[in-house]
Amino acid sequence: MRQGIGRLRFANEKIEMPKVTKKMLARILSYFRPFWLRLLLVIGTIILASILGLVPSILIKNILDKALPQKDLKLLSLYIFISIAITIMLGLLQVAQSYLSVWISKHIILTMKNQMYAHLQNMSLTFYSVAKPGEIITRITSDIDGIEDIFNSTVVNALSSVVVLLSTATVLIMMNWKLAVVGMIILPTFIIPTRKVGKMKWKIATKSQKKRSDLNQIIQETLSISGAILSKIFTKEKDEYENFKQTNEEVVSLQIRESVVGRWYRMTITTFIAIGPMLIYFYGGYLYIKGEMSIGGIIAFVALLVRLYSPVSQLSNIHIDVTRSLALFQRIFEYFDQRQEIEDKQDVISLGFIKGKVDFEHVYFSYNNMVQVLKDISFSVNPGTMVALVGSSGAGKTTITNLIPRLYEVIKGSIKIDGRDIRDVTLESLRQQIGIVMQEPYLFNDTIEENLRYGKANATEEEIIEACKAAYIHDFIMTLPDNYKTVVGNRGIKLSGGEKQRVSIARVILKNPRIIILDEATSSLDSVSEMYIQKAMVPLLKNRTSFVIAHRLSTVLASEQIFVIENGMVAEIGKHDELIRKEGLYKQLYDTQFKSQIKSSY
């Protein structure tokens, strides 16, 4: 089914050629501008190499017309020596040009990748809930890496071709304008079909990039730890392999088509390139018989004509290369143009030290500006208060907590901390005051120590140990072979759920925030793990404002306030006993969800 949908979408895609605008060209050139001095050096080496490249052909003429007929060995040796010296100089210039070109292209890639990563880091969770991880990887890797070929192959080759074409054509006309006209008659045949070939190649290249994104998506989903476990449990290895195999074959097929498109056209050009020298030999021979041309002149003219055809052939393909290049830039700019929904306004200030008072004032929120997720949420939480958020799945509990650190932006209303709207302070200073322990804690494939230092990079060894003791995880860590240097594996796979949770709690303790959010931190743990987590939460929540999304009765009972969330609204607020007496929604939740926990504990 997944394959069928992918094929249908792929078949129905309408691919339009990118429009070349002044704005787009200016945007592309802005990446080259910082390296203008090295660009000038590249242009200088190209000009010098094109001029020196003319000399060997002229020397051939002098060898055949002067040195050999005069049997002058010294003159012959001089011409050969100059020819060898120029060949060496051309090689050195080519090395210098190659180094400069690679340096410029690599630094442009470096700049673009840094900008793309920073841009994506600042995107809201709305973007990541829609974007495919494989697509993101493709944009930031292969798409941007393709810029190197754009500069080295397209820009440099175009500059070189233009300079070689002009210098060679000038020398040919100076040598014999009649022969020059004959040699250049076939040049229009190089250019006429290029637009159609360029359009075909661009369409195939665009499809190829999209298919590569699909391939990356498959790799990302099925070879991650979660995807690997899922495919093994449901015995879908063969199905996933067939899906990968088919997509991979489609990628290869498109790449082959892209490589061979226009081959018939290039075969025609090759044929005309071979015909050109024959015309020169024929007409040049006629001029030689009439005494208007020497043998050396004809040989030199043919050598220069071949030198003329090469840049014309490259320039005839420049439209193809430019079109493909624009496709890459267009894909990259699409991501750069994704609006950052959440960013610092002008004149924002640092939040500084806070007491931890949190106010929601008539807050509305929706993920797609169509279906309301939260409706007119208003409440006030005093500093150091523990609040439990309860309600059915999908009621809006997690959304409420995600709005506090501005992981999403409110549509209407405001959220205030210590009386200050969170949109009026810097994101960094806001989030430094907030710690989150998620239901499924995320650990990097690194040591326990480095995962802990994510909460405080400059934490001392004593601070790390103290935080782990507070989280009731230190003793366990000391039983591991490498203690705090133990690598936890991808997403912490080497640790149990409770162990990962306690490491994440220690990480938040190290951060020492004033506001804590616990997103169902104990909902899927066994009773022993829950006991440790409950103990670890005591120092974590002490004297801090905390929002706990809880499915455990013990957590609910420990809270000072209970917010009952239903259909994106606060249905009830109060303490456990008060809400039970009301016999409202909380009483229903208590009877259906929490009462069973009391029975199971005996």
C-alpha cells in the first residue's frame, strides 16, 4: 500500500521548470560574493591558461613552415622547449585553478549547510510534524552537495569556455578569415536542440532528487532502532526490503535516464566536430594549391579549430547544466523560505531569574488554523505549585505544556510568566527556565556523562554525581563496566525505560530550571521503576512550579491543584477531594482510570 501510494503520487506530479529571475540570481550570487578575491584569481588563471593554450598550435605552424624546411636544429629545439615549458605552465595553472575552485565551492557548501541547519533548528514543531526526516536529510546533504558541481562544472567551465572561444576565434580570423568562416559554419548546429534537451534533463533530475528523498525516508524509518524493532516484531523485513529495492531501482533508472538524455544530440555534435576539420583540409588544400596557405598553417588551423569546438560544445550544454543547477537551488531555497513561526521579536528582553508564576489568559490554539485544539484556556499557577493535568487522550494536555516553552505559538490570548508575556522575552532565556521530562526520554548515542552534560555543559563531576544521586540512578551507573563513560546506544537502547527516565531527570536537575513539565513520566513503567521515579521527582519538583501530565493516582494525589482537560478546555479545577465531591468529569476519570490502580496495588 505504501509503495502504491508513492508510485501514484510520483506519476501524477507536475514538474515545472524553474523561472530565472533577477531576485533568484542575486540570491545565488550572494553566496559567491564573500569569495570575490579568489573568484578574480580563478578568472585570471582561466584567461592566462587560454592565452598560453594558443601557443602550441602556433609553434606547430612555425616548426612545419620554418624549422623543418630550413633544417634548423636550434630553432626546432627552441620551439619544442617552449612548447614543453608552456605545457608545464598550463598544468600548474590547472592545478591552481582546481584548488581555488574547490576551495570556493566547499566554503559555499559549508555556509549553506550551516545556514540550513540553523534555520531548521529554529523551525517550530509544526514543521517537524509534517516534514519527512528523509526529505530533510536530502535537502541538507545531497542537494547542497550538488552546489559543488554547479560551481566547478557549470560556472568555471562556462567562464573557461567563453574565454577560450573568444581568444581562439580571434586567432583563427587573424590567420585566415576565409578558413575561419568555413570552420564556423557548423557552429549553429551545436546550439539549436539544447533547450529541449535541457528541459528533459531538468525534469528527470527533479524526479531523481525526489525519489532519493523517498529512499532516504525509507532508510530513516526502517533502519532506526524503533523501525528495526517494529519490522522484526511484525516480520516485515521482506516487505521493507522489497519496498527499498523497488525505490532504489527507480532511483537508478532515473539516474541512468538523466545520464543518457540527449545522447543522440551529442552524437550529432560529435559527427559535426569530425566534419569540421575535413572541410578545413579540403578548403585549406585548395588555398595551399593556390599558394595562399602553408602546410603548417593548415595543421595549426585544424588544431585551433578543435580547440574552438570544445568550448562551443560545452557552452551548448550550459543551458542543461544551468537548468539542473537552478533545480537544486530552487529545492534549497524552498526550505530556506519556510517561515519560522516562532522567533524573537525586536526589542525583546532576557527573562532573568523568575519566581515561576504561570498565567494562561484566554488562550486559543490550533495546529492547522482550522480545527481548534485549545479553546479559551485561562488559569493561574502560583510559584512552587505542582499542578496535575488529567483528561482523556487527545484532550489537549500535552499541547498546553508545549505552549509554555513556545514549542508552538498561541493563536489568540497570552501566556505570562511572572506577569510577563513569553513573546516579549528571548526564546533562549525562556527555555533556560523550563525543564521537560518526556514520556519517552531521548538519549543520544553517547556516554551517560555526555548525555547528562546536555543539561549543563560545564557541570563538574561532583555536580553530575549529586544530580544522579538525587535521581536515584548513581548506584546503578556505578555497576556498569565504564560507569559514567558507558555508551547508552541509539536512543538509550542499552538502558531500561526506568533507567533512561532517571537519567533524563538527572539531566533536568543539572539544568536547575524554575518550571518543570513532566509528560506522563511514569505512565508506562513497572512499580519498582515508578517508585524510583517518584523518589527522583521529589528533589526535582521541590520549590519549583511544575505541570505533571499524569496517569498515576499517586502523582495526582501529590499535586496541589488538578486541572481536568476535556475537548481543549479546562473543565474543572480543584483538589482531589473537592473534585470527587463535585461528581463531575474528574469523578468519572477517577472511577474509570484511577480506582483500578488502588486495587492493583494490594
